Amino acid sequence: MVPVVLATAFLASSAQPALAHGHQADRGFDEPYSGFAPPSTRLRTTTPKEAGLNTAEIDAMLAELAGYLLPQPSGRPLFSGAVVLASHDGKVAVHEAMGHAVKYADAEGTELPPHQQVPVAPDTIFDMASISKLFTSIVVMQQVERARIDLDATVASYLPAFAANGKEAVTVRQLLTHTSGLPSWMRLWRPYPDRESRIQAVLAVAPKAPPETLYEYSDLNLITLGVLVERVGGEPLDVLVREGITEPLRMVDTGYNPPASKLDRIAATEFQTDPARGMVRGSVHDENAWSLGGVAGHAGIFSTAHDMSVLAQAMLNGGTYDGRTILSRHTTEQMLTDYNAGFPGHAHGLGFELNQRFYMGALASPSTAGHTGFTGTSLVIDPLSRSFVILLSNRVHPRREWSNVNAARRAVVGRVAHALAVTPRQGGTAWFAGRQDGTTATLTLPVTLRADSTRLGFHLFVDSEETDLLTLEVSRDGEASWEPQPFVVSSRGRISPHDGTISGFTGRHWQQAAAEIEGPAGEVQIRWRYVTDALYQGRGVYVDGIRLGDADGLLLDGERSPERFVTDGWTEASR
């Protein structure tokens, strides 16, 4: 075990300048949720540079996204059109449209004549699909604030029919966190003849498991909540959403069943044959929501990137935007707090998904919230950096089987994450391990030790997937073999020992690390080795401020002797 007092005292002797304001964007909080932006924060359009983002990363993101409009290995594009919007600290740094809102004539992908195709514009209206669940969840929480709903009350206490088939113990909170035990889905447009019978079928459904024993993402949870909130709120769901969310936030293009006057701005979705609806445009894509009249708790919302940006900033502001409050700060924090600790990998707030790297990519953290939609939409809100990324696409046009857009979601979010530059801890550069999957990067320091005990100090920035490991190793036989070197990390007053490896989310800020290298004097190699698996990335791994010393004083200062290091796959990250 490394002598902590000795190691931290050694590190304290080195200069530790503050991080450059605005570039090391994360506030460095360790707790799952870390506070809000000032409630007065309003969105304004700027350039990436003015927003404190790396322009090259934003340009690369747009180029990468445009590349998905071209045929992929499947022979088809990933989507026909998309709008991307990214904001940092209340500054909208990018809001771009590309591709086509309407491109195909049928399910086979027959392209319409060019004059009949409709390009995507920044204000194109998209079917948000399951992002609609966030709107339902917010109006539920508004009713909680009015003391009309108790999160821990049983659903059956509001909807007696829900008690059927042994569901009398399921609570409202369990519906919001998808731990109710309900099955994920059931077909409603057939065989049930009307809306009333379809709702009754949902309420009477048999559970898949007892509550709190299974995480099962379920449309039925939110359909039920939509019915429940109508019952206690005394208004239809679309009215509750309009009066509680879209009107206060002036989201003028957001709602259910958009009017025919906006059809020319709406992106087409799928050519459906079962049910036989043809090319769906301006009507909700989800068949169950369609069979419920276009207004349902799980789907039905249409919106634009701009409107969704206002909602995202309202959440970052603690429930307020432009002087109008839709939720209290306490309620907003509840919605962004994980209630699913008992279901690893399925972190979930009240309606919001949390820490889902499959689409949140390099911005994923215990605080990161969002949701996806089946039509190809996604929203990622990162309170740590006070940023959000919105990607709206019509990936189901003309057929849902054509593509999965998770790669595009991660690529867009990843570029924005890396545009939030990590400022070197000391000097003008730091060692950066790169961002490639399935690779190994090494930083090696050959050194001649002059004592039996040598202190190693360095700074770490680690934000990786749990399975992407950074290992500190020592070789005493000319690199023929390596042994993990235990070290300790000091971070915001917390000291934690490591057996030689570190990974995962560690707070997105620089931490002090120290190791005591024991053994005879002589030549050794010290190596930092970062190994990534085949999928997913975080913000990355950086090493800086490397120093070696013993009882006789300083042996090496890496800032002054960068030529002593040998790298493989590592690059220098500059201020």
C-alpha cells in the first residue's frame, strides 16, 4: 500500500494552476446530480468558438453526420434527413439541417422525383416518438406538486381497474422508473375496436413480474400514466401538456396531432402496411398511439429542435425558462435522480433515462439525462457541463428495418463532448490516450532509480467506460514483463487506493495520483497503458504533471523532460 501522507505531500510540492475558465467545462461534481444553471439562463445563438467549444470538433461532427446520408455497408443511408442542435452554457453553438424530410414513395425505397422531395430545414417538425414520455412524466410531476398524486401511492388508488391480475401493489413511481413489472408492449390497434377498449386492455394487462423485481422498459407504463394524469388533472393529456409545458415555454411547434397547416414542415416517417396507412406524415408513427387518437402517454408528440432546446434548457435551469416555471427546482432534481440502483445498467430518474452510454456516448455520467425515440430522435442533457445535444432524424423513412441510429447518436454527442476541451493540469500540454475503440495506447518512461524507494506523482483525468482500463505498470527486465503498480488517487478530499487500474466516471476533473515504487535501484520502465474494448467511449484519459523523487530530491520532472517519454497511440492535448 502506498504511504498516503508521504505521497500526497510529494504531490503538493508541485505547482497546481487553476483550470482555464470555460474550457474545462465540467464543474467537477462527484455526486449523481450537481445543481442547475442560473434560472435566468436563456438560449442565444453563437459560434462554437464563442460557446467555448472546439470548432474543429463541431465541423467534424457535421461532416460525420452528413456522411450517414450516404449509403452505408447495408447499401442504404442511415437516415434520409436530420437536424442537430448543441448548446453549452446557454449558447447554441450549432443548429444545422441536412438531407430530406420526404424522400421516398414506398416501402421499397423508391425515390420520389426530385421536385417532390422535401429538404430538411432547421425548423422541420419531427415525430418525437418515445421522447413523448418525458412530457407525460413532467405533467405527472406537476400533479405531484399540486398534491393530486403521491408517487408512492398505488396506481389502483387512482385507477381501480388497474388492480386487475394482481397489480394492486404497483406504485406511480414504479411506472415512472419502469420497475412496475408490466410487459413492454401489447398490440392495441387489433383486436380492440375503439379507444375505450384499448385503454381497458392496458389497465387489465397481466404483469410480467412482481414490482421492483425487474426492469422492463414499457410503453404500457406511460400509457397508464397518461390515463392516470387525465383522471386526476381533469383534462385530456394534450391539454395538460399544452397548458403545463408548451404554452409556458412558448414551444409553438410542439404538441400532438399537428394541424394540416404545418404538414409541409413535417418529416415523413414509415410506409406502413399493417395497419395499412401508407406513407405516414403528419400523423403519429406509433401504431398504438395512432389507435388511441394520436394522444397517448408513450408517444404522439411532434416538435422541432428549437422547441426541444427550450425544454432542455428549462431542465438545466431547474424547471424555469425566461421567467416561466414549469417545475420546482426540487421536482426537477427528483426527475434527474437515479431510483434504480438495484438494477445496474438501467439508471432511471422519474421519466428521464440516466447514464446510458449506448446513445449518450462520451457525455454519459451518473448525472446525464435524456431519452430516445424510435423514429430516430434523441435528447442528451449533461448538467455537469451545462450542455445538451438534440438529434432529430426520420430513420424509419421509409422502413423501420433500414437502420439503427445509435452510432450516429454517439458520434454527434461524442464530438460535442470532445469539443469541451480538457485543459492540461500543468503547462501547455498533457498526454491524451485517444478515443478509438478496440485499441491500446501506452506512455512509457524509462528511468534509472537511485534508491530502493521512489515516489511517483502524476495527475489523472479519467472518464471512460468501465471496461476501458488505464493500468499503471512497472517493468524491471527491459519490458519483457510488466507488473501492475498500486497507486492512490486524491480527489476533492477523497483518497482511494487502486490496485494498478482505474476506469469509469471519476468526476470529469483532474485528480492527484501517487505511487511508491519499491525495489532495488537500477533501470526500470514505468508505463501507463490504456486499453479500450470494441464499443463506447467516455471523454477520455489524460496524464499530466509526472514527477519522480526520492529521499535525495527530485529525480525527474516530466514537464521539463518530455523527450524522456515513449508513446504508442498517445497524443499531446494542448491548451
